[in-house]
Amino acid sequence: MDASLLAFDRHRSRLQAIAYRMLGSVAEAEEVVQDAWLRWHEAPRASFDSAEAWLVTVTTRLAIDRLRLAKNEREEYFGLWLPEPMLSDEPTPEEATERADEVSIAFLALLERLTPDARAAFVLRELFDLEHDEVARCIGKTEAASRQLVSRAKTQLREGKQRQSVSPQVHRRLLDRFAEALTRGDTATLQALLAEDAELIGDGGGKVSSFGRPLINAWRLVKLFVAAVRRTAGLQRLEPALINGEWALLRIVGDRLHSVESIETDGQRVTRMLVQRNPDKLRRIASKLGLRTVDVTNAEAAPSGE
């Protein structure tokens, strides 16, 4: 392996992490990092002092450009858009809360509120601890402008639907209780575990059927869940998995991964479910688990969450 590739590989995971938090898509993040590699490979080494600073700057700017294009595409996206989920390794107790705070599906969805420049500034400053002068250099702004972008981003995120911080243990216990009740079709327990104004957001990507807007109301969600259990007639299983640093449910029917279901909780009840059903966004996880995704040429007509 030549010296330039060795130098790049030392920073690859950091670049991938930045790009994923910017784009919410593993595939797009990988493309950005590959583009950064091509530029690195062609760049004269005498043109920069720090390889890491140069690579972070290039990756950030490529991600900003990609996000601007993606935002236009997402405005035309069929239905609701959610980030692509990732399988996570088992974290240490210290890592669990930190990782979930910066890469959970809910948090990445919240970042969609920001402009590309603001998202980049916020990600670099708040998630990767770059100094304001470094952030400014990466995004091609003055330091004052960078500080303002970060401040505005914080304000916008506070105005979004805020999740309450609970321990990974509490989160997992509630998830297990929910999965058990769902498997039994236990309507009373399901309703008790859902906040009255619980919300479900589903992403089918136009590949499988989904709701075009959030579905709100505990009883409506319970009826939806129980109908799905009855329809699959024992073929469905729910398996817990670490997704983006948090425990979530994989809904598997036969040998196909139908959805990845993340929950938000106040520690007592489920307040929101984020259900990824788009087969394109599930393919990477399904492949790692030896599963297939839903055949879109013969996809079931069930809406998101079923």
C-alpha cells in the first residue's frame, strides 16, 4: 500500500462519519469519501500542511454540494423521507448515550431542518469539536459567519420535536415490552405503552406503500399494528438490533426484512416511531443479516408500520 493511501486510510472512518451525518445516507456518504480520495490522490502534497484538515475540508464541501442536490431531490421524494439506518456495534455504556445523541435516526431526521451550510457548521462544531476558525475554513465562510450558522442551527433544532434523554437500559426494556405485546397482538398493553399522541412516521420511498404524512393517535397505531400481526399469521418476527447507536426493532417476515423501526420514548411510553420501509435503504442491513428485502414488483399493499 503506497504512502498516500495509508495517509488517507488513517482518516477514512472520520470522513465517512462526517459525510453520513451530513447526508443521512450511507451510500451517498461513501460516494463523497470516494470523491475525496480521488482529489487527495491527485493533489500535490506541498499544497497543504495538514492531511486531516485538507481531507475534512474537501469532504465537507463535497457533502455540502451533495446535500444541496439531495434537498432538491427530497422535496420531490414520494412520501416522507427518513435517513438510511445503519447496524451498530455493541457500545460501551459510556459510548451508548453519546453515540445515540449524535447519530440516532431521530437526530439525523431533525438535522434535515438545517440548510447545508448550517448543517455542516453544526456537525463539525458540535459533533466533531472543531474550533470555529477550523469550521469556517472547512465551509468557506468567515469565523463570524460560522459562529452565526452554529447558533442559528442550535435554535432551529431546539424548535424541533425534542426527544427526552433516557438510559439505553430503559430504552431497551420498553422496546422489549413493546415487541412482546406486538407479537401477541395485545391491544391493551400496546395502548398502555403508547403515549396518547404517539406519532408514526414511515418512509416507503414510493417502492412500498406508506403514509404520506405522520400518523398520530395511540389507538390508530394499535389497530394498525394488530392488523399486521393478524395478516402475517405467525410468519412475522421482531428482533432487537442496535441501529445508529440505539436499540430498535427489525421486522422480518419469512426471509425478508420488511422494516427497521426506531422508537422515541419519555422513559415510560413510546412517543414516536420512525419506520424505515424503503427497500433501497434496507438492503445494506438485510445483506449483512443474510436476508432479502421486500420484492417491490410484488410488494404488499400494507401501509408503513404494518
